[in-house]
Amino acid sequence: MESNHVTLPQRQKIPAYDIWETQDNLIFSCINSSLSDEVLAQVAHCSTSAVVWLSLSSAFVSQSRAKEVHVCSQLSTLRKGNQSVTEYFMTIKHLTDELAIAG
């Protein structure tokens, strides 16, 4: 009597892969839990944290670049005017922080 069952080979355990997979799942969850529903819908097809990150990066790079150009323009045209020195330097600090965030 012949059996119609096919026996598949056991997946060989690779410790480094298991560690990577666990870490990737944690990163994947952290990224996804920080996204709005609208943005999450854009990366729902992604299977790893690296793919999510690259997808987000390409989706938002043009916005970041536009923000960077805008802030650079604000910095280059900034004048002290009637601000105190403290206010003036706080404005510069705020703009440079925004520039750093923009990328």
C-alpha cells in the first residue's frame, strides 16, 4: 500500500538567522506602531523593517528636501531686526534644529 504523503525536509536551524528575524520583527513592530493609519496603509505590503524603512524614505524624501530648502532660505534671509540677541539666537537654534530633523 503506497502513501500519498510527501515528507518535506526539516528546515535547518541557523542561530544567526533566528536572532536577525527576532530583531527585525521587533524593529518592524516599532516602526509600524509609530505610523498613522494613512502611512501604515502605504507600507502594509512590506515584509521586513528594511523594506518598510526604504518605502518610507522614498515616500517622504521630497517633503524633507522641500523643508530643507525652505529652512535654508529662512536662515539665509534671517535678520535680527528688533529682536533681542537671545530671541535672535533662539530663532537660529530653532531653524537649525528643523534643518537637522529634515535631514
